[in-house]
Amino acid sequence: MFIFKEVISVTLILFSVIDILGSLPVLIDLRKKVGKIEAERATFASGLLMITFLFLGERILKLFGVDVASFAVAGALIIFLIGLEMILGRTIFKSELEADGAAHIVPIAFPLIAGAGTLTTLISLRAEYQTVNILVGIVLNLVLIYVVLKSSEWLEDRIGPGGLNVLRKIFGIILLAIAIKLIKTNLLPANF
């Protein structure tokens, strides 16, 4: 049953976990490396990952013998490497755009948008909210994701190179902190 209050709650929870606006410096940096971001492909891939994981997430992980905590740590390692790239100005992820456009899926769709945090959040939301309301929350977030991806060049022009450099360093540190938190939460004992 469609419940407006649940839709708002799910939308806000996913918005804060996905943090597409906070990922803007990463997206701009990736766009410079690969030439352009295909907003449609990245949004579609993100949506497909989120909806698939909503319905089949735990079963998919169990099929491969992977628990949710291990999945979160793997996503955290990718986020950590992206953060290092931003802070140190070194290239770790090579562009594979010429091959098959996979650069729009990794690292944009996964782990930046539909990362370990988002996917594990979706599993948690199923226990608390009705599926239809979660789906509407996903779609609303996908609309925002598409708008941000499509307008990344325009936003870059408004921020300027100096502002972008500062944002890149700040968000690089934030990504490192998020990665470390994910690793601590999912890998280390609870008393750490």
C-alpha cells in the first residue's frame, strides 16, 4: 500500500546514503578522465543494481558465499582508492571507456551511487517499509541522480577550478573516512 510518509522517509534515507551531491567532485574528476559521463547509462545501471538488490540482494550474496559485511568491506576498499586518487592526484582507476563503456558502471554506478552502503540500506529498509514505497523512493533518487550527472559540467563551470580542487581534496578525505568507517563496522570486532 502506498504511504506518502514512508516514501518521504525512504527517499530521505537513500538520499543521505547515496549522497550524490557530495559525490560531485568525484564525478567531475571521472568525467575529465573518461571524456564524458553518460548520465542515462549510469542512472539506469544504478537503478538496476538497487532494484535487483532490493529483491534478491541477500540471496545473491549467499549464492556466492558472501555475507553483507564482506560486501560492505569490498565496496569500502573501492571508495578508499577513489579517495586516495582525489587527495594524491594519482590515477588508480584506468579508463576503460573505449572497450565497453564500463567506466560508467564502475566506479559511478557501483560503488558511488549504488554502493555497499546503499545496497545494505535497501536490505534494512525491507524490514521496516513496504516494497512499493521503497521502489518510489528509489525512483525519486534516480531522478535526482540523473539531474546531477547530466549537469556535472555546468556545475563544474560554476564552481571553478580552484573551488573544484578544494572540494576534491575535502571530499577525498570524507571518502577515506567513510571507507574506514565501513571497514571498522563490518570487519573489526564490535568493541573496537
